Amino acid sequence: MTKAVDLAAGPPYPAPVGAISIESPVRRTVGRVFDFAEMKKVCALARERQIGLHLDGARLFIASAYTGITPAEYAALFDTVYVSLYKYFNAPFGVILAGPTALIVRLETLRHQFGSLIYQGWTPAALALHWVDGFPERFATAVRHGEQFLRALEANGRFKIDRVKDGTNVFGLSLASGAALDGLRTRLAEAGIVLGGAKGAAQATININETITRRAPEELARAFAAALA
């Protein structure tokens, strides 16, 4: 990072870095979180060089559930923070953008200039305000249920779970035999469980969210095992 910042500011055509944006968890790496110690190093460098800092924390509350680092601890390192309203707060769309008052007050005018005013914008805000209360506790329960469920599948011996290093709530599911999941998917649907994935695919993605708490982990694992028959 230091080398890249120095190179950008150097001759013959200096173009100093004006801002650094960090995404965590990272969607393109299947939900992997940015290492917090490394994040603090990057932010310290940016402060030293007077470079703005933005946190793309669309899934920030998911990161906190897996790392134990609170959203406030993450946000304290940055100038501005973006959080999605629809990824886990059940809103159809919308985001939160937090930052210094002097910056945020200018955004109302910029929003009009670029045509992003949504007259019905209160609806996602109302839904998010409802679901945000108690979310950390509810999602912590979902994480525990998810881990119990995944371990039960692994203990079965006929399932393979792919885990991402420093990952969060995204896991790969396949059969130990390497067979396609079409039959499993069909039988799970009959049991009221929807497993995504393309037809003929040998792997599916499991995303842990609050819905996993609707059934006990062991009940879900038994349903998956029964669907193999």
C-alpha cells in the first residue's frame, strides 16, 4: 500500500491518492472479511498522508457477528461508512451513509443534482428501523445455529462443506460422492427446504441468515440426510 501511494504521487505525472475504500466482507471473495489488524495499518497510513477513508460496509453487521468486532469499532477508523438496508434488515432497497455533518449535509443537494431522489424512500427506512432492533442478538443466534447445522452435515460423512478462510456466512455444499445435487434439491423442496444452484451442478451455496432459526439445527441436518435416500 505504501509503495502504491508513493508511486501515485511521484513523477513524472503525479496523481496523489485522494481516498482509499475498503470493502468488508468482500463479496467477490465469497464473504471473506478484511483482516482488522491490516485494516488499522492501512487507515494509519491514510491518516499520515491525509488520504480520505471510506468503509464499504454493506455487510458490516454480518462481519461483526463472525469477528466479534462491533460496527462502531470498524466505523471509528473511517471518514465515511456505507451500510446496506436490504442485505439483512429486510428493506427492499436503500443504504445508510454515515460521516461528518459538514460532508453529509451537502449530499441532499448532490442527490438532487444526480437524480437520485426517491419519494417513496421512507418505506425501506421504516422497515429497517423495525428490524434493526435486536438484529445483533438474532444474527448471533443464526450464526450458532448455522455452525451446528454445518457440523452435523460434516459429521454425516456424505456431505462436504467448503469453508472460506476468514469467511463469514457463505459456504459451499457438495456431496462426498461428487454427484449432482438435483435429486437432493428435489427431495428437500418436498420437505419445505429450498436449496439453490443450477441444474446439474455438483455444488450449491449456503448463506446463513436469520431464517435458519426457524428450525432446529439437528432437524435441518436430519432433513438433509433423509433427502439423500
